[in-house]
Amino acid sequence: MSEEKGMDIDYVSNLARIELSEEERSKFQSQLGNVLKYFEKLQEVDVEGVEPTAHAFPRFNVWDQDEAKPGLEPKQALQNAPKVRNQQIVVPKVVEE
């Protein structure tokens, strides 16, 4: 499903909201094509009768104890935010109308 099959790196970068240079476009187009070829190869694996799992091995008691821990002061939490208003991080609108 590389570019010739319709997968366009510009489309993917737009979805990810990142800008790519021409050099990055060329590099990532090739890498994306390789990833998609690998997924096509995985489609050939017979998984009939295999139960879906989230992990290769069973996992038990994976949750930490629920206990309160001290957090950051608002000033510390917001010190690296690009823009702050009313002790909240201001982010660009991402919903398209």
C-alpha cells in the first residue's frame, strides 16, 4: 500500500499535523511503504482458532496500589507551557468545522 497504491505521506503528515521537508517526505514515504508491506505479510499468517490477546503472556495484578501522592504546584506544572491563561495550558484549536 505504498504511494502507488494510494498511501500518500502528505495525507499521513496532515493527519498527524506535522510538516515535513522534501528530504523527510522521501525518507518517510519509503519507511511507510515498508511498514505497510510488513502488514500485508502479516495478513498471510493463519490465525484461525487463536484467541485475541493484549499480551504475549498472561498478566496478573498489574495495577499499582491506589494511593495519593503529592503532585506539582500549578506554577511548576505550567512553567514550560507555551501559553497559559487562568492557570490552564492554552492549546491551538484542532477541531475543523
